[in-house]
Amino acid sequence: MRRLGRLLGALLLAVLCPFAILIAAAALAVADLCWLAFGRRRRPANSRAGARAASLVIPNWNGRELLERYLPSVVAAAQGNPDNEVIVVDNGSRDGSAELVRERFPQVRLLELEENRGFGGGSNAGVRAAKNDVVVLLNSDMRVEPGFLAPLLEGFNDERVFAVSCQIFFTDAERRRDETGLTQGAWREGALRLRHRVDPGVTDLYPCFYGGGGSCAFDRRKFLELGGFDALLKPFYLEDADLGYLAWKRGWQVFYQPRSAVYHEHRGTIGRHFDARAIQAAYQKNFVLFAWKNIHAWRKLAAHFGWAAGGALVSAVFGDSPERTSAGGVWRALFQLPRALRSRWRARSLAVVGDSEAFRRPLGGYFRDRFQLAGSRAVPERPAVLFVSPYPICPPVHGGAVFMHAALRELARWCQVHLVCLLDEESQAAAHEQMARGFSSAEFLVRLGAVRRSPGSVAPRAVREFSGDELAWLIHRQIYTRAIDILQLEYTPLAQYAGGFHRIGTALFEHDIYFQSIARGLRRRAASPRRLTAAYEYLRALRYELRMLPRIDRVQVCSRANREYLSSFLPKMGERIQHGLRAGIAVADYEFHPQGREPFTMLFLGSFRHLPNQAALAWFTSQVLPRVMERRPEARLIVAGSDLPPHGLPHRAGVEPRGFVEDVREPLGRYAVFVCPVLSGSGVRVKLLEAFASGIPVVSTRLGAEGLSSEDGELCALADDAAGFAERILRLFSDEGAARDMARRARLEVEANWDSETITRRLAASYRELLAEKRGAAAP
């Protein structure tokens, strides 16, 4: 009965929750209108904190045992400088804590409060009493390393530094490190989302969302200017995240310093005095109050109210979760609404940047862009380029990998290349490390599992496949730690990682125009549920590309035809859509073999992971090959490529599967005719460039040769119907002289216009031009 009564009570609160939300929304709207009419923004009085010494403040409440265990390490760490001080703020303890400090630690200042003001109130009192510009707040259950203080003080090297946080370890080394000091915050699904990261790649001062209240150094003047920890969030939790967010909105900076190590007995204080339900209740209430106080953009706030109402109902039925709001949390927050309105007014007065900007600035890439490069007009001769690939590059078994491999090899001559590459499995790392030996750095991330079906999502499937916090974090970390100038993203789905940078350039190479590829495939599909699914994917792809591409500084496409097509949808982008910079191969690597080939052989080459290749081979073997073999029974089709279809190749006479080949140059130099029966897709086919360079005569559809050749017989033979395709193959079989002449013209074409050495030199120049444009410098 008790459980039933609790469930019914929770459901009642959830049903009434929308009324509580409406009351809060109306009150916040009125408060904001009043602030717009009568409020005044207070500009920050920035000054650099004197970091020669520090005051170490430890709030305590009935923690005698903890002080006895951990205070000696704090005293020892402070002894190196006579100007350091240690202050214990006793929150009206009744367990003899104050007596212990007086008797055992006479060198420690004791500040005795008559009542328990909680962690926030005790910390505020200690900061006000401190004599030094830098105050280090520590939990009473924290042990510190002897040299933890110096790295913290080093972080106060700028007038905008608000806080520097320690790296946190647990006293129990076996525990999962869900608290590290490297904090990250985001606004998603109408709520603040927080996490601590473990990242060995961060080895020195690094921006973070907030400094943990019990393991962080603060600029005392700035701390007091923000009002310290807000009593709105009593009794505990989120006071430090709230303060960090206020600091970023004030235009200040918060850092994580991994060289400063402390050890935490997690919840050693709170867990002794409060049960799990009370802790959870405070946690949920304070997440709601954080939004009501700090989120001033009404689009975000409206999302918060909507998600809060839905989350309250879901929690009432399925139970509480840290990922969603509860009705109890909303109602408890509502009882504090008057105080929340006062805090919101003050927060609006302190803010000098908006919510979106405040969430961006703690990310490494934005921090470099907004702070480190502020005012910079420098355009380096060798820009630092972060090259991000969503697919493995080695071995280059698909066309995109060939383009990327050729570009990277040449780009390392003109720029500092830093690679981030997603792998399908860990075993692929060794080959990529070998490739990256000449690069400035390389990081590899193994992709997650299959993409979950999400028919209601407006994001295309290919975009969701590469959505992830880990890749986003790695990109930002590399931009910051490697001092990146240019972010080079590969393939359309990675456009989601393009940042709104002011001084860092962002380029995206569209290996093909995704929505164009889907549209071409739709034309050949019969009416069916799959056609409807493809049509829906087309609409999602069209929406995604037309929304995302304008946010990018330079969009690189394979050919002039691609540029004209994309420009017809995005005419305002103008010269920001570029061709002739990325689609190329190292022509000198391909030996020209115009003769001595095996007669009456045809070569189909391609990765069968790419669906257009599967469709092309199916059409060729069913419609074209029978016509060829009717007149030339001795003809053979050799099929080479990786990731053969799961059901194998069509069982037809004359078809010889070779599968994956280590070096495509061998079959390209051996067989008589190269066939490219591509019927869908977009971009320039690498296989045609390789065939042109190798001297093998080519027969292609016009779509397959898009961007390379439009005149039948000039560089390759062209036909779109099965009979015409077969006729051109037979003609090349019988007229070897014409075939050799056409192959020579094709070789000259790739040497002149598609050689990676030439076009990558132009790519490096385009990077410098982009940086000059973004940084207001003279073009190099």
C-alpha cells in the first residue's frame, strides 16, 4: 500500500507539474521584461590576481575524523611559503572539530560559525576572511599532493582567469573515476548536462566548464564579485557549476590543471549526514533552479519547460533518472521561485556574453579561437591543419581514401598536419601510424557500433552514424593543444563539427553531394517502401546540407559540375564553394601501360561498401556483359575490390572475382578495358583517374565520368544504355590503335589537372588566403 500511495502521489505531482511550470515561466518572463526596462549590466573590473601565495580554505561540519586524517597533508603543502595560510571554517560542529584544530594544528586559522551554513555559506565566509588574492577551496575529505599548489598558482597568468581546478583521484583506486576535475558542460534536451572526463592527452592547463568547489583555486576578488556560492542552491550540489557558468558569461576563464593532484574520499562528508533520497532530491531541484537562474535565452528556456513537463511524467511512471527532470524537483524549485528571481536578476546584470557563447567558450577549439587568437593578424607560412576523416585511410581501398591519402602525403610538405581518423577496429591503427610518421601528430578513435534506427529524427542516417561526444571532444582538444589554424573536415556528415570560429578556418570536402547522390538513386527505384524510405532520407539530407554548409568557410567539391550544382541551391555562398583543390591522385605513382594488355578482358574496380558500386556491377553483369559475350565468348570480366557483397558476386559466365587486391596498379596495368557502369552517386570517381593514369582504355556512363569527360571518345568512351555500353567495349577490343590514342589523351589530362602535387599546393595557398581573410591580414 505504501508503494501504491507513493506512486499515486508522484503521478498527481506529475499531472499538476505543467501548472507549476506555467507559474515559473510567467514569473521569469515578467522578471526579464522588468530587467530589460530597468536593469543595468555591470561591466567586469578585470585585474590579474597576485599568485605569489594562496589561502587554503576548508569548510567543515562535524568532520573531526576527516580533519584528523587529511588536514596534515594540506598543512604540509602550504609550508613552502610563509605567506600561504590555511583556514578551517567550522560550520557550528558539535563533534569537537574546533577543539581538534586548536589543539593539534595551531598554525591553522580557525573561523568558527555559530550555525551550519553548508558548504557554500562556509566557503563564502572563508573566502571573505582570506588575506591572499588566490583562495584554494578544499573539501575536508580531500588529501593533497605536497606539490599541488604551485601548478594552480601558475594558472593565474591572465587578468581574465577566474579559477584553476585540480585533477581529482579517489582514495579508492579501484573506483570508477566519475569525478576528475576535467569538467564539461552542455545544454541538451532542455537541461544542463555535466560530466567529468578522463583524458591522458590533456597534460597541462586546459579550459573546463567549472572548477570543483572542494578542489579548486579561485581569484578572490572575482569570486566575491560574482557573489560567491549562491544560497539558492542549498544545501549542496551545483553551486560550483553555477559559479563556473557565471564566470564564463562574465567573460572570464576557468581551467583544469592535471599537474595539481588531490585525492577525494567521494561523498565522505555529505554521504555521512544525508541519505540517498535527500541527495537525489537536492540534485534534481538544483538542476531546475540552475536553468531558472542562468538560462536567459528564451529559446533554450522554452525547451527546458517542455522537457521538464515531459520528464516529470516519465519519471512518475518509470522512476527517477539523472537524465530527466522529476515532478518533485520542479515543485521544490517552485517554492524557491522568489529567491530564484532575485538570483536571475543578478545573473543577468553580471553577464557580458550570451548562453550559447558561454557554453562554447570552455571547449578547447572555441577557447583558442576566442582568447588565444584574439586580435591576431598572423598568417603562418605553414598553417597547422587538423585533418579529420570519418573513415580509415590505410590501405586506400575506396575512392575517398585514395583522395585523402594523396592529399595528406602532399599536404605535409606545405603545412603542419595533425590527423584525427576514425577506425573500424583497433587493428587498423598500425597501418595509419606508419602513414602518419611525417605528420605533426595523429590520433585514432575506434568507431562505435551500429547506428540505432531513428525514423523520427530529422538528421540523416549518415550524419547520426558519426555523431558523438568523443569525436567532438577530440577535435576541440586537438585544436587547443596543437594550436590549430585550419579545421579540415572530410565528407558531408562531419559538417556537424564545424564551429562558428572567428579566426580559425573551417573547410569541408564533400567527396560527393549527398542529397544529389540520393536523388539520382531514387530515379532508378521502383515504387516500394524502400523508395519511400530513400525519399525521406533525401529530404533529411537536403535539409541538413543546406543548413550546415553556409556555416563553413570553404566547401571543397570534386569538379566544376559539382560546384555549379551546389551553387544552384546555395547561391549566396559564391566563391566559398571551390573545386580543383582536393580530387587528385599522385600521377607519378602510376606507370603508363598503353599496350601489352590481356586481350578481351574487362576490369571492374571499386569498394563494395559503396552501394552505387553494387548497383553498377549488378546492371553491368545482367544487361551489358551478355551482349559482350554474345559476340566475344572468350571475354572475361575481372571484379576487384574490397568488401564484396554478403551474397557474393552474380554467378554468370565470364565473371572472375579477384576480391581485394593489395595494389590496384597491378590489375590496372594488366587488363584490356576498364568499365565504369556507375548509375548513381556524385563527385569524381577515383577509379577513373587511376585508370587514366595507368593507360587502360575506359568505357563509362556519363554520370560515372562526371567532372572528367563529357565527349564520347575523347578521354573515355561514354554510353548510358546497355547496348551502347557493350558496343563501345567491343570497339575498343577490336581497334587497339584508337584505344591507345584515347588512353594517351587521358594520361595527359590527369597529369595537367588532377595531379595531387599540383592541386595540394593550391590547397595550402587557399588555407593561407582563408586565414588572411578571417584575421584581417594582407593576403600572402
